[in-house]
Amino acid sequence: MTPRKRADARRNEAALLEAAAEVFVAAGVDAPVRDIAARAGVGVGTIYRHFPTRADLIVAVYRHQVEACAEAGPTLLAERPSPHDALASWIDLFVDFLVTKHGLAAALHSDDAAFQALHSYFLERLVPVCAELLDAAAAAGEIVADLDALVLMQGIGNLCIGADNPRYDARRMIALVLAGMRVR
């Protein structure tokens, strides 16, 4: 059993993961560790205490973001005024994750063994959350029934591919998909 981390260590780790995600999107996964440390407000040594290698940090960022997206689904469903609103909000978070993931793409497709299981992890955690949101919105009569969560997620992913082009508005395209799912 691993020892429980102190509260300040958990806060530092969360700040590091958020900062690393932001730096990876802006400058790629090869950005200097000092940039991540500066954004997180910690010393470089703190990063290496939590994540001894760059691969460890990349995997942790990816898993952290998958978990945040997975945990948001049930919360949104409980807090939003309608299941469709929860679904739309979750898809917005999913798009944020995908944009960050594109910043990690080169590393995630490398031959490094640390990255091998991440795609399966992504599917295992997020497809059921999306399916739950789709089922709730369909049961409420807000969207058409029998939408496949994986297919929707793949479609959204494909729409996000050109998000770095300033003339392309992925969120507008995704809004059109959401509008097309509505029951008329």
C-alpha cells in the first residue's frame, strides 16, 4: 500500500499537472521543465520529485485530464438544468481535453512503453460517461435515441483536428452536431 501524500504535496502535484497541460498545449511536450515549474509556482526539483522522467509527467497529465473529464459527467448531470445541458457542457470539457491531447500527440504515438496503455484507459473511462449522458438526454426526450458514445466521441475528435487553424472553428462545428442530435 502506498503512503498517502500530504495535502500540500497533493496541491503541488495538481498545480503541476494543470501547468504542464497548459505548457504542453502552448509549446509542446518538449517545453523546458523550468517553464512548467514557473507556471505552477514551484521549483524544478518539485517536478522531479513527483515525476522523475518527462514520460512520467506526460502520462500523469493525460491521466489527470481523463479523470477530470470522467468525474465531470455525473457531476454535470446532477447539477445542470437538463441532461442535454449536461451533455453539451461535458462535450465542451471533452473538447478542451482533446485540444490538450493534440499537444501530447507526438509523445503519445512514440514507441515509449509508458504510453502504450493510455488509449485503452481513455476509452474505458470516457466512453461510459458519454454513454450515460447520451442515455439521460435521450430518456428526457431531448436528443434522438440510440446514439453511440464512441462514434460521437470519434466524430468530435475528428472535428477538433483542425482546431489550430485560426480560420476553423471546431466548437461551431461541434455545436452544429449537438443541434442535429436534438429532437424536433
